Amino acid sequence: MTKRVDNSEEIIVNVKTSRVETLVDDLPSAKDSGLKPSLISTNEPEPFNPFSALDSAQSSEVVSGTIEVNDELDAAAEAVTAKEITPTPESVAAELKEVAEHAAPVDDELDDEPETIAAPTSDDKTKEKKILPIIIAVCVVCIAIIAVCLFLYFSKPSETEADDEVVDNRPKTTTYDYVVGAWESQAEGGSCYVLSEGKTFYWLRNCGDYDDNYYYGNVDIILRGQKALSGAGMSFDEAKKMLQIDDDRITEDDVFLINLQSTERKVGGVDTTSTLGADPIRLLFVRHGSSSKAYGYQFNSGDMYVFAYSSESVL
């Protein structure tokens, strides 16, 4: 192709059109090359365009010299043909590195390996075999001790059951039958009341000593239940409170009021019967059934008693 520009020198450009078009058609596009968009950034130089020289030559007003582009086009075509389109190991490594740098950190706990539990050795198994019989023996001993303690606890009679001990097997057909016997005070230096079947009584300083320090006489009046409470001038609850009775089994029928009329008295070896007054000794007596325990209150002296049955002192 020949072009003249005014009076300037003539520029001769020899272009093999078919060759250039073939090379351009063989160039892969960015989409077909498989390269990441980051590898064709706009900041990098654009690919070689074989027609750029022709366009520049046509747009230039003054161009000096003659341009031979045949060899340049051939070299460019060979360079494009020789370029590897398939990713190389280096490019793959670079891409993986880039992905790793932008990846989110993973919790270390997920990467922790589970602790390895050591399998029991023969020595450990031997120790277990030796310890097992000891453990079994200790358990057996503990169970035996607990069983014995439970047996002793439940076989031991309670205080209430002890109080219910029968002191006599005689049938009780009358009110007086419930109070017959020797009743010794449990207080230190306490006195003793002995009520005989013949309805006589002794009030002794020392239970069993009938020779000195005593009152003797007849059982004058005996009341039971509501009549006894009325004669004492108090209610059942007041009587229990005064005598500090907390046994719920005791009822009104267990309350007795006894008048003892003295006919003889001896103190310190001296007979003092002549000085006796006409007032009887009034005794409030409370006993549950045939138990060996009873409570008493003497209105004359204001003394309160907790009695225990004494078979040795019965006349």
C-alpha cells in the first residue's frame, strides 16, 4: 500500500492482510482463556494489537521513513502462539495462596485432636483385682454394722413401752384396784406411799421402813375421772399441766383423788399421834392402766411426785 501526504516523503507499508487476520482470529479472548478477572486488570498493559501501527500511520500527518511490519507481525504471532493458556503449577500455587490469605480463620478447637486414652496396662488390671475384694469386704462389714444397729434400735423398748410394763395380773374390778401398791417418789430423798388391799395406807419417809417416820391410817375417799377432777377443782388439761404430763395416752379415767385419814404418826422414834389434825391428806394420783409409772400431787404440802411402782415395799 502506498500513500502520499502533501509534499512529504512517500510511505510504503507492506502488509500481508490474510496473515494478520489469521493471527487475530487465533488470539484467545479473555473470556475463553480461563484466566481470573484479576489477571486482566485494566492497570496492566493491553495485549498487542497488530493494527495499532497501521492506525497510527494513517492518523499521523507527518511520518518519515519506511516501516516494514512483516517481521514484527510474525514475531508477535509466534509469541501469542507460544504463550501457555493452561494454568501452570506456579499460577495455581499463587491462586491458592491468595485464597488462603483472604479465608476466614477457623476455630482452633475444631482442629484439636481428641486426647488419647491410654489402654490399661497389666499392672493396672492386677491392682484392680487386688482392690476389688477389699472394697467388697468393706461394703459387707458396713452393711452388717448397719443391720445390727437397726435391729438394736427397733428391738429396744421405748420409754412409753417400759412404762406400760404390767406390775400385777390381778383383775381390776373396782376403782381402788388401780391405785393399790407401793409408790416411791423418784426425787432425791423422796417419800413413799403404800396403799394396801385392806384400804389402809402408810406414808413413809423411806420406802420399806415401817418402824419410824411414818403416817398410818385408812383410805377414806377415792374418786375417779371427772368426779376426781371436780373434787380437785381443776380441769383435765390443768391437771396435766400442773403435773407436767406429756403422755397422750392418759385420759380422764386415769385420774384419781384419794383422801387419806391419818390415825397414827411417829417421827424420830417419838409417837406424835396426839398432835394430828382432823384434815385428811389429799392426794391427786394419775396412772395409765397398769403401767409402773404414776404422777401425784399432795394438796396439803404442795409436793409433786413422779412415782415408780415398788413391789418390794408392798405389805
